[in-house]
Amino acid sequence: MYPLLHIIAGLPFEPQRLYVLLQAFVRNSAELNAQDWQGGTLLDVLVQKDTYLTLEVWHWLLENGAQVTLSLMEGNPSAYELLAESHPLD
């Protein structure tokens, strides 16, 4: 079983349209950290599919509670870069 946000993230939407859809679903109580049958989260899906999103969108996801998981970070050097750029440490 796949959470709705995972299905949406897997469809070929333009980045801005995907952002608008994610915002709408989160406003209506969609769970950013819902897990699929393998334990993957929305962030896992976005990174695995190499989804292009602006830094603004990555920042929004993190600010709205999207959790960074160990499985996301393992073997995904691009995830480190995205997180560093979108959520810098001060």
C-alpha cells in the first residue's frame, strides 16, 4: 500500500504544480511522514525518483515536519547536499 502523497510524488508533475498539490494535501491533513509498505517516506520517494524541486520546496517540506530518515541518508550523497542547501545550520 502506498500513501497518497507517495503516489502524487511519483507522477510526472512540473515542480511548481507538485508543490501546490503537496501544500493542498498537507493543509487538509495529509501526513508528510506516512510510510509505505517498505517504510519509505515522502522524502525517500522524492530522492529515489531524483525529483527536481526548488530549495524553497525542500525547505517547506522540512519546516512542515517531513522527517529525514536514516534510509534516506544512506547511499544518497545528493540528500546531504539538498538538506544542507535547503536547511542550513546557523
